[in-house]
Amino acid sequence: MTATTLGWHNGEWGSADALGMPLTDRGLQLADGLFETILIQDGRAQLLNEHLQRWQRSAALLGMAAPPAAPVLKKLIDEAIARVALNCEGTTGALRLNWSRGSIAGRGIGLPTTDPDPTQHRFWLTLQPHQPDFEPAKAWISVQEQRNANSLLSQCKTLAYGQAVQARREAQTQGAELALLHNTSGDLCCGDSANLLVKREGHWVTPPLSSGCLPGVMRAKALQQKLVTETTIGPALRANDQALLINSLGCRSLKQVDGMELHPSAEAKLLWQQLLLG
């Protein structure tokens, strides 16, 4: 089967637009869940183990049952890749794995006091073609939204993306494409859907996890390869900085922030590829 956006839920394959789920699901009602977005390239899920490790850590941190294990997922992912015809060299796609707390008896936000029950949780996936994006972009530092460095949610890739949506909306009203966010201490910590890397005085740096930035997979790879070090960025970029917003689906150099022109980095695609393959 070939579909523009393929979905799988509860043992059934189909169009992601057509598959359904219970309206009582806490992921739907309360954004109470996690997801991972993974690049499919040349018929393989890239950095799959790293994504699944973060998924597992996040579930434990939020008191959820463990998501499906790698052997189960790999079979589903391989089938999804074949169904969307992304198993050829040169093809790329975006895979999303979703894990919600599912449906719990009664209403409200309360949780059972017993251990989380994996049979109540809910898993689904989607897969669609996607081309990694490396185009330079304009960014706006959100005035309305800030990341809470002390929140457990800031340490996890949750379904609750309302803040990022509003930050992006604010940026677009200012003529920019992407948003940057301060944390509650007033320091830049990340983009609306990507980690921030800054080349300052000849060295690449990124805000520490204590800033409230998402523990991104590509960010972690950059630190492991010693291409980047952690440091506080401060409340704004400097005129002689270069900056990248990076995630698993692309890496965009910033050419302007809050109307201030920046020199776009020529390293965006090369650095992203190095992290993907390293």
C-alpha cells in the first residue's frame, strides 16, 4: 500500500486521516503523552535506538508505562516503510511514534495510585514522505511564551505543543518563519521545534539542559562528538554570532533574529549529516 500519510493504530493500517481513536484518550483530551519524530532515510529509521531511549526515559520520568519495545517497533516500522515505498535509496520520510496514557475510568486529570498499566496506554504511528530542510530562516524571539526550566515536561517530548504553536504563530505575525524561546530566567534556550546551536567566538555552543531546552537527539550527538559545548547563551544573540536550529528532520541556519541580520552558517547541512552518520 502507498499512502501520502500512513497510519497504524490498534493493529490496523490505513490513511492517517481515516483511522480513529477513542475520544476519551488522555492524549487527545489532556495532551498526556509522548512522541518521537524519526527520519527515515534509504529505507532505515535513523538513530532509532537513541530516539527510543529518550522515549523510555521520558515515560519513566512522567510516571507512564514503558512504550513498546524495540523488537516490536522495528517490525512495524519496516512494514510502514515498505507500504509508503520509502525503502529505496535516496528516499526520505518522517516517522512519528506516539504513546499516550490512554483511557482511564472516570473524568478529570487524576491518575490511579497503582503502578501504570501498559494495557491502558495507547500507541499509534504515522509515516509520510519528507525532505530534510536546510534553508536559512528568519526567527523571532517570543515575548509571549517562555520555557519552564523546572518543569518535568520540558525534559520530555510531549504531545503538549500548544506553547510552541503559539510561539511560531507570534513569529509569523512578525514576518519570521521560526521562533526562539527564552526560559523563565530570561536566557535563550531553544527554538519552537528544534535545539539551538550558536557559533560564538569561533566555537559552537548550546544551552545546557538546565535551561529547559529539550534533550534533543541531534543535540546529544553533537555533544558526544565534541563538536559543541554547553554554556548559557544569554538573553539575545550577538551580531557576530551564527546560529542553527537543529532536529532530526533538518538543520536551518538563522539569517535574521528580531530584525537583526546574521551571517548564515554554511555548516548547517554538513554538520547535520555528520551527526546523523557519526
